[in-house]
Amino acid sequence: MELLRTPRLLLRHWEESDLPAFYDLYSRDDVMRWLAVAARLGMSDEGTTDRWFGLTTRQFRKALAASGGA
């Protein structure tokens, strides 16, 4: 299902046909190196998941900014 389209971008849900590209991307050392420093980007490590295509991957979540007046 298409979620958003611009002249240069198509945002949609994952499909079974995306599996080879997903696996290729997440099996690269240079990609995993950047994921390992996600905490520096304000992300919290939520552990591993097999939510996508039954592959075990590490999941991160962007921390929400603290609310309050400045």
C-alpha cells in the first residue's frame, strides 16, 4: 500500500519482494556500524526483533523530546 509519493520518493509498507534488499542492507558491516551508534542520535535500543520477514534484527526507537517550557 502506498503511503506517500513525491516526484523522488515512494513511501510504502514492506513487501515480500523487498526481502533480498533488506537482508543485503542489514548484513553490511558499514550499516551495522552506524546502527551501533544510534544512542548518540537520541535513540534507545529496544533489543532484537523478528518482526520483519522473520529475520532477527536490532530495533531502535527515537526518544521523544522532553516536554516542558523553556
